[in-house]
Amino acid sequence: MNELYPYYFDYAASTPMDPLVLDEMTLFLESPESVANFSSSHSLAYAVQSTLNEKVQLIQNKLDLDAHELIFTSGATESLNYVLRGFSNKYPNAKIITSNLEHSVTYKVLDQIPLNKVFISNNSNAEIDLNELETSLKVAPSLVSLIHVNNEIGTINELDEVSYLCRKYDAKLHIDASQTLGKTRFDHLFQLADYITVSAHKFYGPKGVGILFKKKDESLPSLIFGSEQFGRAGTLPTHQIVGCLKSLSLIIENPYEKNSDMHKAEQHLENEILACNAFILNAKNANRARSILSITIPGVHAQSLQQMITPYIVSVGSACNSLSAEPSRVLKAIGLGDGLANSTIRISIGRFTKIKDIDLMLEKLIHCSNMLKKISSDVPDWFLK
């Protein structure tokens, strides 16, 4: 048992690598073919080409991806840039439709794009307004880019109707599925979208590698140029791709729907949170990935709590935004004011989380919350002004 696992409750930021993935990568790295450049034209290169092509074909067969190709990137950030900026370059008079519930990377990319951007509104359960979406889609061409499982509050976007509307108005659909694999069903997404982005380190694989699933009949301009393999310029990090494909294979072979231990841990954590009157579970009535919980503790400064509950690891927002002094855009979008947003933590669990560790973490969380509330109440008003 890895000594990290009992204390780690930030699976939405990054997951521990599965030992089977590490074994697969180690076996490959110890083989002669790992030395070869994928683009070379000698026997070792042919061997590594054969290895990767076989592994990719296996994934395509398991997921029935006849209409899709896989582009290996450095992760979801690069994939998002590829889709959003590529669409902008190809269709300079088009528009991009998204929501106020996306990962922060989406907004940073959109800030650099000179296209018309439309942000669809949502309710407190993070459900987007489909009527508003349809109105926006009536002016084509458009790209709709939406997150599937929200990285901060765990809400799941029901994308069947979104996909239908995109087809109706000849728009393209990109799904950010970074948080989907290992947390909810994902195989149906390939029938809905033109582009899907994932990062291996979110589903028990290595950091620094991801996949952009792209329909074969879709083409976007490249962002970087050079010799291309699997649709992307640059030397392939073959060992990372081997790890990525192994972690994806494990998800396919042991889908979330059949992981009873995970379901029990999720239900236990949620029940305990709901039983504590001091905690508010955000979007509790929404369709959610139960492994991600956004918890507001009024009167408690989230960053202070995060430091106090060491060695337990929780988040005060998405990992990419945790150093920002600004309140979460997502929390504000579901109706939280700045004060409550700054009193919100995220607890996320995964494959290696045990119920006994959940109980110990919650015991310390409650204790530290009470201490911070007492400290806050003992500070005179004049000191806070």
C-alpha cells in the first residue's frame, strides 16, 4: 500500500499511477525498442511502431472507434488549445459557444481567440439552458465546447440533447472529458462528439500525456509544425503513451459502473457530509460524479483549513486555479457569493480510497473546522476592519 493513499483526497487534481501502469511502462523502458525514435526507419523503430499501433488498435476495437482517430498530446491543456484555436484559425468568422462552468484553461484559451464567444447560462444545479443554446446555434458555423464532469463540483453535463442540437444546426461539438474516465460512464460520448479530450494523469496514468479523440473526417490546422506521428508534430514520448494506453485499457476492462468498492466509498463519504450540519454540499440535487464533492463550511477560511488538516490533502478549488486570489468562477456561476466561495473546499476520492481513511479524514476536518470557527469568533471586530 502506497503511504500516500490514506491521506490523499485530491483525485480530481491528479490520480496516483496504478501499479499495473507503472509495471507496463517499466517493462517497455527496459526493452531495446524504447530507445528508438518512432519516426526512424530501422528495425527498432519498426518494433516500437508495431507495439504502439497494436495498442492503439486494441483501444479502438474495445471502444468501437472506427470513425475516430487518436492524437497523442501532452494533456488536456494542449488538446483544448488544438481544438479551440484550430477551429478559430479554420473558421475566422465563426463563433465558439461554451458555458460558465468550464475548466479555467478554456477561458484562458478563449481570451486569445478573436472570435465571437457565447456563454450559455445555467441554474444552481449546473444545468445549461438548452433553449439559449439552440438560439445561439442558429447562426453557423459554430463550435460548442463543454465540460462533461465538472472538475470543481462534480456535476455531469447531460450531452445527448446538446449533441442533437449540434447536428441539427451543423455545429461541431467538443467535450472536455478530463474528469470523466473512472468517475462515470464515458463510452457513449464517442457517439455524441466530434472531439473529446482526456489526460492520462486523471485516470491513473502518467503525467504529461493525453489523447484527443477526433473524428476522422474532421481536420483542424496544426498549432506546431514538424514531422507528424499520430496527427501531432514532435518526437513521440513512447513510454508515456504506453502508460496512457494501459491506464485507458484498465478503465475499459473495469468500468466505473461495475466498481462496487468505489460506489460504497462514494456513498459513505456523501452520507457523512450530509449528516454534518456545519457542511453544505454544493449542487447536492444535481446529477453528479459522486467522487467529487464541493463542500462549503460557512465561517471557515478554506485555505486556512487546507493547511490545518495536514497530512490530509484536499483542494480549495481546481488545481490550476488554487493559487488565484479570485473566488471560483464555477462556484459563483451556481450562485455562491465571494464569502461562501472562499469557504469552500473540494474533496475527491478514487480507486485507492478506503472507507476507514474517509472516516479519519472527516474526523480531522470537523475538528479543524470547529477550531477555525472558534478562532474567528474570538477575533475582535476592530481587528478585522
